Amino acid sequence: MLSHPVIKVAAKVVGAVLLALSLLYIWQKAGALLASVSADDFTLAMLGILVSGGVVYGALLAFLAIAWAKTANAPPTITLSQIFAIYGRAVLAKYLPGSIFQYASRQLFGAAKGLTQKDMAKASLLEIILHIVCASVVATVTLIISGSAIMVAILALAICTLILMLGRHRARFSYGEALALQLLFFGGFAMIVMMAALSIGTNFPEAMVMTAIFMIAWIAGFVVPLAPGGIGVREAVIIALGANIAPGETLLLFAALTRLITLLGDVGFGLSSYWVNFTDARAKRQASFKQ
């Protein structure tokens, strides 16, 4: 087994490589998205939602970081900023060829801070299950508001099945706080998506349905392991499921806008985590020099 100092060095090297590759991939995909829509299609309202939504989405990721740390049994010696540094750097890693890099890098960055591999693996497994459950719950709520009874019934059945599956792990996982934090994240996320739908000219019931469709598309992109950040999968599902709700051009604009919002939030949170990790390491070096 590698020693703790070796893990720390490996985490620094891997972190630098992941940052460079992830930002390069995001830059290319963001450029492709902007090229797929006309600049004239973006109104001031949409640009406002893009910026504000990206900032809020990045802040909401803190809820997921805290939820993961609680179920990973993070020791009291690990500060909140260190938790964000572990989680945030891994958020960028999901944009490499396969979202599995997000969880693998989290194992490495967490080990450098003293977390055990077993606890982190359990926390990540619980997070995956809760992602699907909470996104489905939010999708169901938005569909109830919009009045789509058939889709509500299908999602409600799926949610009940997932909750029953999760209940089997109750003895091994303490998931109450994690569930609440994830519901806060996905509830806030849905609000951002709804505002994005309204900004492109849809009415309120349509915006609710499109929000639910987005959540279903988000789940689809999340569960496909070889789709970096769900790019391509999410957009395809939005266009397929929304065919009877809005014109193709509107759906394409909605897909592009919501993708840009999440890219902006992920990059903001990820870069902030790298900065936190850098300043924390510098402060420790300065403290050691003074001794």
C-alpha cells in the first residue's frame, strides 16, 4: 500500500493533469454548443439566467460535497474547505472520457486527506443511488404541478422501487442528512432549469414539463458511464422527450442553455476547489517555515 506522502504527491500530479484535460474538453464542448445555436437567439434574459444560474448551480454543489463527506465518515480534522477541495476537483474530472474518473479521482484526493477507501466507496455508491432518487422525486413534483398524470405514475413507481432498494442498506448507510442535502441540491437545480425554460419563451406549464424532462435526461446522462458529464446523452433525451412539447429549435436552445449553465457552475466550483487546495497547502508551508 502506498504511504501517505506518496499519495499526496500523486494527488498533486493527477490533479494538475485532470485540471488541464478537463478544461480543454469543456472549452471544446462549450464552443461546439455555442456554434450549434445562433447568437441572435440569446436574449438578455437568457444571458442573465446563464450567468446567475451558473453561479447558483456552482454554489449548490456544496450541498453534494457536504452530503458525500458525511457519509464518507470524514474525520473532524478535515475542514469544510478541504472537503470542497476533494469534491470540487473530482467534479471537473467527470468531463474526461468517462464519468468514472469523477469517483476514481475522489478516492485519490480523499486518501491524501486521510479518508479511507472503503468509506469513500460506500459514500459514492450511496450518492449515485440518491442522485437517481432525488432527481426522480423533483421530476415527479414538477410533473404534478404541470398536470402530466401518466408520467407522474411512471416516475412514482420508479421512485418507490429505488427507495425500497435503498432501504435495504439502512443498516450500513446513514443517509438521512445526505438525502435532505441532495433534495436541496436538486430542488435548487430544478428552479434554475425552470427559469431557463421560461427565459426562452415557454409558458409556466410547459416550463414545468421541460424541467421534468431535463431531470429525466440528467439521470440518463448520469447513468451512462462513458459519456463525459453526460454530454450528448442529456441533449438527445431532451429533444426526444420534448418533441410534443416544443419545436425542435426551442428544445435545442433549451438543451444548449442548460448545458452551458452546468458547465459554468462545474468550472466555477472546480476551480474554486483547486484554489482552496492551493492556498491551504501554501498556508501549511508558511507555518512550517516559521517553526
